[in-house]
Amino acid sequence: MTPNYPPEPFRIKVVEPIRLIPPAERIKAIQTAGYNPFSLKAEDIFIDLLTDSGTGAMSQHQWAAIMEGDESYAGARSYFRLKDAVDDIFGFKHFVPTHQGRAAENILSAVLVKPGCSVPSNMHFDTTDANIRARGGRPANLVIDEAFDPANPHPFKGNMDLAKLKAFIEQIGVKNIPFGMITVTNNAGGGQPVSMENIKAVAALYHAYGIPFYIDAARYAENAYFIKLREPGFADKTPIEIAREMFSYADGFCMSAKKDAIVNIGGLLALNDETAFRQVSNELILREGFVSYGGLAGRDLDAMAVGLYEGLDEDYLAYRLSQTAYLAGLLREQGIGLIEPPGGHAIYIDAGSLLPHIPHGEFPGQTLAVEMYLEGAIRACEIGSVMFAHPDPDTGEMIFPRLELVRLAIPRRVYTQSHLNYLAETIGKIARRADQLRGYKFTYAPELLRHFTARFEPLK
Ligand code: F0G
């Protein structure tokens, strides 16, 4: 049965009109975009699920805090309000604001990554992966095997495989691992949570070898709430208590505040190590801005200080996670294959199983994403062969990813239940005529990060 979900713990005070343009206009719009939803104009989209990053709705408290923003270059009141929140929730000796998550990753990598070294994680997000590589490092993904089986209902599919981690450290050598990570929730693996037990064990393993442990904390509040719901011993704890315990095992974290801190821009980097912090400060001043604003306006710091607490609010999190589960339920009822159980911020449709007649090289995920736009002006993101297929450097043979997915990322506090019903109906209509769909081919594809700007043509 489709789970229902608790009514939104907010009411709507400001609205942003959206318009469903007619089918003929959609055909023109997607042709002009080279059949790549990234190249569509946002105003031609009815429901935009491209990302949950920076797309959330700020609250009246956040907008009010923006008016209090102190734009002093150094030592602004806004910085100290953010510091109070960051100290209270995360408890590290030092922190700096950054303009978004990848800026924090860039600075951390600039300071700690040396050419040839390795950085293990459950799964690195693309920007973390790319920032480590950009400094000559090698990211390694050591998530449990269950993560690769879409149907496996494991409650913490984001967990690190401890045996793989131990073997990796032994093989690579402690000297070549400047720090280790874990991503909560695991976005690259379906938005799946990591258990407290696993975070604790990963920290203990890293520390046994003297390796500093950093958390990629973009969706830390959703992870905390999954722990409350699913892990024995946490049902009576509040999300903030759970978050505090998660971070108590780490030596630092980097974070995109555009997700669980529900701001449109911002990030954080925090750590305990004095020497590293001095280097972080110098890098920050060089690339982002002074240590008390890190590339943001004072008002952005205030919005983040308030949003950090709102993202941990229990009523909000109960609504948030069950909203995602509700949409998953509607799709599942229509026989549409998903990564199970659904993650916190997104649903990942298994386009490979929906379109078995379209081979990897004809892009089943892209086909579904384009069809969602044509059928209902919905925008979603392909996470499959367009994003990841690459030629083997030795043989030139194409290597395709295991799964062909389409991610429906749900912006925070933005869409209502009727929007979700509309999404499920639209995708259901496509599923019923899935066997008639044909794939696509590239007409242009850049070498790196090609999904952003590639262009396509439908196959006959
Ligand atoms: N880490 C994770 C786990 C992320 O999901 C993201 C961004 C980042 C780091 C980088 O943060 O965008 O603020 O620089 N994820 C977005 C997404 C873009 O759509 O999943 P950023």
C-alpha cells in the first residue's frame, strides 16, 4: 500500500508561479536543447527535479535573518551567529564558510592531497572525486556490495565495507592515505544512509592507523533521521543529538549547505587539526575570501545559521523522508523499478529495467529523462551511460556503468502532494508505452563531464 505522509509542517506564504507549456512547445524546447534537459530554460519546466541542491524554499526566519546580515569584511556579526550554530551542532575546533561544497573539497584537497596518494570513502560524489584527482590523488569507493543491488532492502546501503577498507589501507599503506572519508547520505549510491555503528567502526579503523577521518556531510540531517528510524537504540534521540554523535567520531567535515541547511548557496569546512587549519585559512583567503565570510555575503551566513537548525527539525524530517517514500510508493505500485529502499533526497528509477530493449550505448536513462519532459515537462537527471560510460584506456572498448538510472531529486519544502501525484501519473503513462521508446545518439560530447553539455539526436 502507498504510504501516506504527515501534512507539511509549514504553510505557504509566498508562491512562485509555474506553467505547463503545451506539448508542441515542449517538443521545440527539447529539440533546441539538443535533447539534453540541462540545456532547457527553467521557465519551460513544470516540475524541476534536476537537483535538491540550492533549490529548497527558505523559511520566514531565514528571510528575516537575511535582513540582519552584517556585511562587514571581517569579524561580522553574521559570522559569529553562524559560528554559534556550527559549534553547537558539529563541535569542531575550527571552521570556515565556503561558497559551496566543492569549494570546501577543493581547499581540503589543496591542503592534504599529494600526487599519488589515495583517499578512500564509501562513495565519493563527482565533485569530491574530481577535486582529489585535480591534486593528483586517487579516490577509492569501498561501499558494501549491497549498494549495487537495486532490490536489496538493506537499511544502511551507504555503509562502508570494513573488510575492504582494512585491506585497502594495508595494500596502499598509511603513508599514502592523507585522510579518509565517508559520504552521508551516499548520494552517488542512491541517497542511502550510513549507520552510526558503521560511522563509529570506520572512524575506529582510520584512527587505528592514524588516518584523519572527514565526513562529506551534505545530507547529514537526513542521515541522522534514518538512524533514528532504523537503527536500534536511537528511536528516542533527537536528530540533533544523533548528528552530534555522528560528528563526534570525525576529525573534520566538508559540507554543501545547499542541501540539509536549506540555503540557496553556501558550504562549510571544519576540522580540529591546528596546522591544517592554518593552511586551510591561507587557501581560503587565496581562493574564496577572508576566513569570516569565505566567499559568501554576510546575509548568506545568517540564512545558513538558521537553516542548519531547521534542517534538523524532527517534524520537518519526518515529512521530508516520508514525502520521498510516498513518491517511491506510487511508482512501485505501477511496477516501475527503483533503487530500494528509497533514499532521503531522491528517487532513482532503474531505467535499464524499464527500457530493456534499449542498449547502454543508446542511453536508456537519457531516453526516459527526455520522455519525462515531453510527456509532462518534468526535468530529471540521467545517471547512467551518458554520465559514466568511457572507453577502456588500453583496449578502447566502451565500459558501461552497472546501472542506468534517472534521479528524481526532490527540492526541500517546495512541492506538494499533488505535484507528486502528477509526477507518478506522468511516469506511469510513459511506463505503459515503454516498449515503443527508441534511444538516442550523441551529436556532440565533450571529453569530461559530458552530461552537462552533450547534444543528442533521436534514433529512428
Ligand atoms: N557532496 C555531495 C554528497 C553532494 O551531493 C554534492 C552536490 C557536493 C558534495 C558538492 O556540493 O554542489 O555545493 O558544490 N550535489 C549536487 C547534486 C550538485 O545535485 O547532487 P556543491
